[in-house]
Amino acid sequence: RKQCYNLFHEEGVCAKHADPAEIHLTGGKPMKKFLALLLVLSMVFTLCACGKKTDDSKYTGKLVVYSPHDADPLNAGVAQFKEKYPNIDVEVIAAGTGELCQRIVAEAANPQGDVLWGGGADTLAAYNDYFQPYVCANDEFIGDAYKDADGYWIGESPLPMVFIYNKTMLDEADVPTTWEGLCNENLKGKIAYCSPSKSGSAYTQLCTMLFSQPTIDEGWDLVKRFIANLDGKLQDSSGNCHKLVASGEYALGVTIEKSAVLYADNPDIGFVYPEQNSAVPDGVALIKDCPNEENAKLFIDFVTSAECQTAQNADWARRPVRSDIAPKGLCSLDECHVGNYDFSYAASHRDEIKEQFNDLVAG
């Protein structure tokens, strides 16, 4: 700017007061200075244009994302990533967490996917051998409780558990506020709950019940009573639980916060956060020996960025994991009655816990 100003004003020459004929028709000093000004302005505009461009267009190649997320937030997140990195060809493989983890295991000798976006961190922790450690660019904003100490998975959205209920079928005074309350006789056969063998969130709910008691044995005593109160009814998909409550087929369901808030405008549906709750995050992980490692790292950095976290919260009521972003439309985690959750135990005893649950159901 200073250079431009000087060109116009040096030795009393000012474009505002210059004679247009003198500028355009003569080869004198004003004409030379005007041409010099045009050259400088051209350089300034070029530099400004270059400054506005990012280097994001230099990233090319492929990226294969495995994800169990719901279609809407999944597609929105990928579209936002594509807008930022338009030259990366993104392929999405959508399926349940368990199915995707088994696929990663089966493909271990020749990985086909690059990144797993979604799935409870306790499930991801059980497959650490198939992930590659990575410290994301947003690590400083993610608390230790929401990332693996060795970098095998990174939390991207904490998921408190809730009891969703139909107000036309259940008086609010009878809605349980503890895991023990799920064993009340008046709820027998009226609870929608998915098999932990079919759903990562249902497995987290089962472990939350176990950890809500002073000892694991006491936790299993609670689970036995809960199974009896299900009256032989188990769902094949965790996504059905909130839908069955909303449709009036069940009075109450055990589900995750992000599913319950979908009914915020429905006067017949409510939900509560039980005591001794958990807020295990959905995680994101870099698949070991993946074919497009650098693009996978870009994606992990993106889904943990303020840009993506803010959009996912605003558009799909997903809770941000970042400490610098307050959730909009959701209470703070302090109000969710979160207790201790033993990631290590849940991961290392995963098969044993699911088997014991299935034996109790069959017995």
C-alpha cells in the first residue's frame, strides 16, 4: 500500500488531481508513474490471490473410509472433507462396527481400507493390533480420557448413554434413573435393548452396567436381573431401539444420546441420563499398513478439527470431543452422571463378556 501511495503522490502527482489527458497521452513522468502503479497493483492482486489459496489442492489420490456412522452425518462429514480436499477420491464402506473390524482383520495381510471412522472406543481398543498409532494435529484439544495413551484410536464424539421413553406408555415418575431401575417388574417385556453381539453401543451399555456396581460379580448379578426383565426380547440392531420406543412398541429403550436427541421436538418422547453412566467416545483410527496413509491422516485431522466438530454438532447433534468447543443443544458432560469406565477391561475381556451374556440369555 505504501508503495502504491508513494507512486501517486511522489513529487506532487496525485491520480485524483492529475489531468487524464496528461496521463494517457503523454510519455511524461505522470504516465510512467501510472504504468508503474499498474504493475505494482497487478503484483499485489496476484499475491493476494495466491495468499487466499490453500495447499489443500495439492493432495491427490484415494481414501477408503470404513464407517458405522448414520448415513446423514457420515455423508455430510465426507462431503465437507471433499470440499476441503477436492482432489482426493473418497470411497465410503458403511457397515456395523463389528463387521468392519472383522473385515479389517480379514484384510490384514493386504489392507483395503485406510481409516475407521466411528465405533465405540472400547471396541476399537480390542483391535489395537490392526491399527497404527497416530497423534493427530488436534491432540492438545482432546482430553486423555478420550484417546488411547499409545495413539491407537482417537475419540471424536463422546456418547453418553440414555434411557429413552414414551410418555404415552410410561409415567415420568416411573422412568428409572439408575441401571438397577431397569430391573423393576413394571418394565418387564417393555424394554428395547440390542444384543451386545450385534452392536458396539449395546456392548458399551452392558459394560457400563457391569462397571456401575462395586465389583464385576455384582455387576453380573445386575445383568442377570436385567436379562430376566427383557423377557426374552432382544433387538438385532441398536438403531431399532429408539425407533421402537417412538413408534409405541416399547415403553423404554436403552440407547445413545445422539439417537435420543432426534426426538427433541416430539412431545411424547423423553430421555434421562442414568447414574453411573458412561460417555465412551466414538473413535477414529488409522488402519495398519493402509495403502493411503497420508490421506488417512488428513482425514483423522479433519474429523477432529474445530471445523468438522462444530458442523457435526450443529447439524446432527453430535457431541464435540474438543475441549475448546462447548456442545450446542446438549447438556455438559458434568450433567450426564458419568462414572468410571474401564477401557482396558472392556477391551481385553470383550469375547468373554459377550459369551457370558449370551449364555445367560440362553439359560
